Amino acid sequence: MKTDIRTLISAEAATGAGSSCLMDFPCRTHAVEIEWVVTGTLADKAITALVVAFEGSLTGTTYQAMDTAITLSAPEITAKYALRYIVDKPIAYIRANPTTVTITGTTGTVTLTVKILSVV
């Protein structure tokens, strides 16, 4: 079994597709990890809604949705962490696309990290 782990997004939380990533080999099963941290003095910001779509491509030019976008549940938002799986989607290029990011509060920085572990 071959595995490939990549960070798709590690930046201040915002909507819009992240950079695409060429996997070392075409993969069909993917474990997706989504987490975030809030930093800053007296930080009061919080994510209250988060939806992340995953898009794939064979050529790195045109991207299509790999699966239904992942909407984080209330317990996942409280934990600032989610782990989900996308299966039977053979793909060479992949990217994460946060389509909904709702942040409350005014102080601090929210850094969103999306990682993917892909398996042949």
C-alpha cells in the first residue's frame, strides 16, 4: 500500500480554492483532516460555520467536485477539528476549496489547516 500526505491549506481562514497539489501517484481513497487555531492577544474570533469542498483533476487544468462538500457539525466546530473520508475517487491533482467560512469576533487571527492522506 502506498500513501501520500499533503497540506492543502495552511493560511488565514477565507473562502476560495487553495493551491492544487499533484499527488505522487494517482490515489482513490482520501482521509481529510480539517483544523484551525485562533491566535493573538485577547483573541475573541471563532469559526461558527465551515464548509470545505474538495476538487480533483487528472490534468491540473480543470477541476470538478470530488464528493459532497464537507459541512462541519456543531461538535466538530467546538473541537476545531474534523476527520472525513472520500473514497473511490481516483485523482492525480487535488485542492481544498472552503466555500463557507463564518467568523465571529474582532480580535485575533484564525488559521485554517487542511491536510489530506491519500492511499492507492
